[in-house]
Amino acid sequence: GGAYKPQPLPPFKPVQNVLGYRVALQAPKELHAIQPAIMTATVTDPSGEPVVFKPWFGALAHAVFFRAGSLDYFHTHVCGPSTPGCTSVLGATTVTGKPAGPGKLHVGVLLPIGGTWRLFLQFRDRGRIVTAPFTLRVR
């Protein structure tokens, strides 16, 4: 109840700690609309060991993006050999998310419009669903 009081999104923070998991995201210095980019996520479990990603809803990880101030939405995946079909397409431009070794993911980004986007990187480990939030600025 009460009046709606929108809060500004927090600035980009490269490391998020969620449920004991540490998710570190390396993003390019600048992201541009309609230009593919790869971000590297390094993920360790609560004991500090690299997460071994296993398929969950057809992908090793899901990247869900929402654009601030609009209803714009983008959802992509990180896939492995047993979970193909994770290429994002925008016109003739494509990007594919892939695993990059133990505890590492290459997350493909191909956003349709500039602005401030909130990324929710999700994966499942040992029955726990982990969602790490990041704020991205896209030109």
C-alpha cells in the first residue's frame, strides 16, 4: 500500500554475492545497442569452488534483461554441448553464450536499444536457483 516511489537503479557493481555464491561480471567498457558483446561471468559456490554448470530449463544459465522506464525485455542463454540453440539474433547480427571453463560463462549480449538495463543472471546449482543482478548502461 501507499504511494509509488520509484527508486533509481544502483550503478554497475562488478561483483555480486547471492546466497553465498560470488558472481563476478567482466563487461566491456562500453555496450552499444545492436552490437554483439560478450561478458564473462566467474562464479564460485559458497565454499569458494568454481560452480559446475548443469542444464536448467534448456540452458546452463539464463540472462534476463529489463530496460529501465519501459517494458523492453530481452532473454538469452548460455549453452553447452548438450544444450544447443542459444544464439541471439537481431536482424543479421548474432551472438552466442557459451561456457568458458569451470565456473566461467561467456554471456552474449545483443540489446535492441540503448538505455539503462537491469541484467538478472540466473543458474541452478545443487537445487538452488541463484539470481545475480547487474545494472548495465547501453549506448
